[in-house]
Amino acid sequence: MSDSLVIIPTFNEKENVERMIRKVFSLSIPFHLLIVDDGSPDGTADIVKKLMQEFSGRLFIEERKGKLGLGTAYIHGFKWALQKKYDYIFEMDCDFSHNPYDLIRLREAAVNVADVAIGSRYVKGGKIENWPKGRVLMSYFASVYVRMILFVPIRDTTAGFKCYKRKVLERINFDEIKFVGYAFQIEMKYTAYKLGFKIVEVPITFIDRIEGASKMSKGIFKEAFWGVLQMRLKKIK
């Protein structure tokens, strides 16, 4: 039984999912992997289920009907992880924008010092590759905006590559997490910070996806902009 579970939400990731699964299972730490698939019409779930025969007891899938949002996919995975008693629970994208090898570094940070370890693009040593300059600036200033409104000492507030200790997710009331897109990542960090947990940023290189289509949209950015203002008024206990 592994103490570490990687949660990867998927929607139409047939080009990436098998390669990602094999890469995670090639690492020196015996991670387990949960795919939360939102009814991908391209056959992503079928690829995962076929691989489950090869990686029995390590690879799992939860299938949901319809595209229900990133935040609800992760919360579904968090509840599953807590029920299965994992100690370290990871968020990760399927498109290789997050380097699987960095899972080991995030886990080391969580084991040694952090309650939440964030794979950060905006601390010393972190960087972004293959993004257009406009998107880099938008992402960077989005984090600046979040810090200004929420007063959180986190450089990469929108990062989606993280490791939570079990005790953090046990304290968070998932029914109070209201956002499902880009703002979900901000809300989870802000909630953990307000609850007094230690957050550490680990520098990573973020690489834009090569295969498959981006899930980013104007609606996601709009949710984040207004959502941060709503979070500022939210009482967390």
C-alpha cells in the first residue's frame, strides 16, 4: 500500500494519458494514481481501464457523466483519497505541463516541512516554457492580483501542481469550496493558509502542452477575477 496518491482529472486526453501513467509508475517512489474522467468522448477512460490490468492495485479510475469542472473532479478525488487513507495527495495535469519527476520533490517538501507543497513557476528557480508572452504576463499578474486582494504570501497562487498532507484535506469543508475552474486552485490555497497550514513553494519548470487541446477559457479567467473578491469576504473556520 502506497502512502501517496496522484489525482489527475481528464477530459479528452487520449494522446497523453497512457504516457503519463507509465511515467508516474516509472518513478522511484511507488505512487498510486487516480484518474477522474469526466465522460471523455475520445476514449480516454477506455485506455485507463485497459492499463488497470497491467497496473492492478496501483491505477484507479472514477468516471463521471459529463464535464462537471476541474474543482469538482479534484474534490471527488480528495474524498476518495481520504476514504482510502492516503497520507500525501497530489494534484497534477495530464498534459505534461507538470513534470512527473517533480512529484518526488513535492513529496519531499511535504514529508520534511510543508503541509501544502506547491509546484511554483514564480519563485526563484521556477520558469515557464512555450507559453506566448501575453499568457505569461496574464498568469503572473493574476497571481499579483490575488496576493494584493487576499494578502497571501504565495507567489504562484493559481498553480495546479500540489501535494497536500492528509490533515489539510481533512480540515477543509469541501461543501464551502464554491469555485470549479481557475478560481478553485486559488480558493484551496487561500483556505489552507487561513486555517494556519504551512505552505511551501517548490520551483518547477512549467511546459505548455504539446498534445491535446487546452481547457482554458475566458469564462475561467472571469470566474477567478470575481471569485477572488468573494473569497476576501468569506469567513473560513
